[in-house]
Amino acid sequence: MRKIILAILGILLIAGAIFLGKYFIDKNQKPRPKYQKSVKTVFVNSVKNTEIPVVISANGNLIAKNKIVIFSEVQGVLNTSNKAFKPGVTYTKGQVLLSINSDEFYASLQSLKSNLYNLITAVLPDLRLDFPEEFNTWELYLKSFDLEKSVPKLPEFSSDKEKYFITGRGILTAYYNVKNLEARLSKYQIRAPFSGVLTEALVTNGSLVRVGQKLGEFIDTDVYEVEVSINAEFADLLKVGKSVTLTSSNKSQIYSGKVVRVNGKIDQVSQTINAYIDLKHIDLKEGMFLEANLQAKTILNAIEISRKLLVNNEAVYTVKNDSVLTLSKIEPVYFSAETVIIKGLHTDDKIVSQPLVGAFDGMIVKINKKK
């Protein structure tokens, strides 16, 4: 009897352990998640095939058409002038930009002038005897001789005999020595070749200027020039005399220019050709970045979209039956910096207007109908 009771208790203990274990297992087991099928929303535009003008953008930086780099051809100390030689200072045509001290050089020039005067004076008695008909001419020349002014041109020779006589006295040599120094003296003053503004100054008053030293830069602020490069295929768009509209970098200003030169050579690497556009405006400054938009041609039955919507440059995503994403083949016609003109879609096709992450052909989508 005792064995039967122990057997029954063992069976009950095992059964209790099994039920207890099952209870804890069921308690710790998390419910299986229920997955809901996700349908992505896309933005679409209806295709409207129209005539799309091809606009070519070309850009460049403004440079002054008239611009000089100032160098010194003589040596000396820079004199003080009425206007400070500093960037931003304006000068009118013919006004002195720089003046270099020339006292020592001027004294040498005056010495040579005096020597020429003495030589001519010394030959006058011989001229009266040997060339009486030319004496008055040389006497008048000597009377017009002024040491404080530029040496006047020598009288014309009436004969070879007179020429040999004057040359033999060293007058021609002395004359050209004086003219040479006069020309060099003029280089001690640098004058503005046109009205403009100083954009760079590398010396100050009292500086020692040396031969060949760069002193600054001077530009004409009336006329500017911009160099643009366009594809050689559209070279006919930039003919000399053609008017061109240009815009500033932020599109806030519009300027009008004219093509004045076109390079006759095409760049072999980029296959582009350079053209030069002149423009005038009070707001223009050297170094400004300008963009020229040139209408090349018109493409029929096409649309213009963002380049981000292209897939491998040969297809775009469209939505069929308002729910199926479809990869549609297209023909890119012209690429610009941000957009592309394409052909191959039918009117009223629904083209995806914003890139969709993870998109694939046949994907089920939902069209966003909010405007």
C-alpha cells in the first residue's frame, strides 16, 4: 500500500512540475509582432510636353578693359604729390600718378643743352662765310633756343655739303644726346593714360624707386570685359556685335553687354571657345562674377526636370494606374547645371517629381494628392 501511495505522489509531482514549467514558459514568451504592409507616398506631376528653349549659361569674372601695371624705368626717390598714391584714389587723363626726384638728371640734361648751344654758336661765323644763304636760318634757330624748354628740331639741310659741315662739328651728335635725355626725363613723371582709379599701390612717398620695380596697378572704370567659354557646338551664338544679357551671381542685377571678340581657336581638351563681352555700368567692379544666358534653340515635345530624377541618365520613374512605380525609358536632349530636357514621355503621364529612397520598378506606391 505504501508503494502505491509513493507512486501516486511521484506521478503527481512530475505532472505538477510539467504544468509549472509550461506556465513559466508561456508567461515569458512575448507575443509575435504583427507586421503591417507599408506603402510609400510619392509626389507626381502630370507631363505636359511643350516647346522648351535651350538656354546656355556661360560665366566669367569682370576685368577692366583698360588696365596698366605701373613699372619704373628710372631710379630715384618718390616725391610728395598733391594726391596720395593709394588704392581707390581717382585720376583724370594726363594727371601725374607718380613723380620721382630728377634734380640730378635734370642738371645733366641742362649741361648737354648748353653744350649744344655753344657748338651752334661756334659754327655761325663759318656758316656766314661758307653758307651765307643758310646763315639766317641757323641764326633764327639759335635765337629760339631756350634752355628751359625742349630743344627745337634742327633746321633742314639744303645740301649735302651743309649736312657734312654741321655733322663734322658734332652738332648732330650733341642734338640727339639731348633728345635722348629729354625723353628719359619725361619718365620721371608717370601720368595717367586715361581717367580711372588706382587699384594697387606698392610704394609710398619718400620710397627709393628702382629701375624695373612694380609700383602699382591702374584701371579704367568706364568699360569692363568678361571672358566666357561655351561649347564649340554653339559658337554661332556669340558673334561679334551680338547683344548679351548678363546677371550678377545672386541674380539681383541685370546688365547688357556686346560681344567684341571671339577667339578663333577651340580648346582641344574642353572643346569650348572663348568670347569677350564688353559692358558698361556704374555698379560694375573688377572681379565681379557674371553669368550670361544665351538662348540656343527650341526643342519640341519635351519637358524640363531636375537632374536628380534621372536614373542612370536614361530613365525616370513614373506611376502607372495610380499605384505602380514604373521605370520609363527617356531621351535626354540637353543637360544644364541643375536640370535636363528630356523627350519620350506621353502627355498626362505621371512623373515622380521628388527622388524616392529605395525605389524600384514595380513598387506599390500611393500618390500624394495634396497640392
